[in-house]
Amino acid sequence: MSEQEKQNLLKNTSKNANKFVHDTVDTANKVVKTISGEGGFVGKTTDTASDLVKNVSSTGEKAIGKGYDALSNGVKGASSYAKKSFQKKKK
């Protein structure tokens, strides 16, 4: 598996997990509002809780993407540096 495929796999998995969390939270929110009513205290509380969970999930997805990019760039830089170092020693 190439580096690009690994990156896409990790990012796509993270993206799909984030979408799953969002969809699940929306469904749960709709169920609670159906039972308790749309505009009441419980409905507003579930909206707030839903927003919190969605934001945490989205932040996690972004962190995974950025973390993988940073790690990937660091490995590429280290490998490039190692190649240059070994080439100089051979001369």
C-alpha cells in the first residue's frame, strides 16, 4: 500500500466516522424532540449537547488529518536527510 493510499484510508475513515457521529447525534436529537417537544427546555438542551458532540467529533477529524500530514512530512524529511547523509559517507 502506497503512502498516498494509507493517507487516504486514514483520512477517509476519520471522515466517515465523523459523519456517522453527526448522523447518530441528529437522529437521537430528533427522537428526543419528538417525545419532549420542539421548543421546550429539553429540546434546547439536546440541541446544545448535540452541537457539543458534533464539534468535538469534527475537531477530532481535523486533528487526525493535520497530525497525519505533519507526521508524513516529518518522515519524508527524515528519510531525505538520511539518504543525503549516507550518500556523503559513501564518497
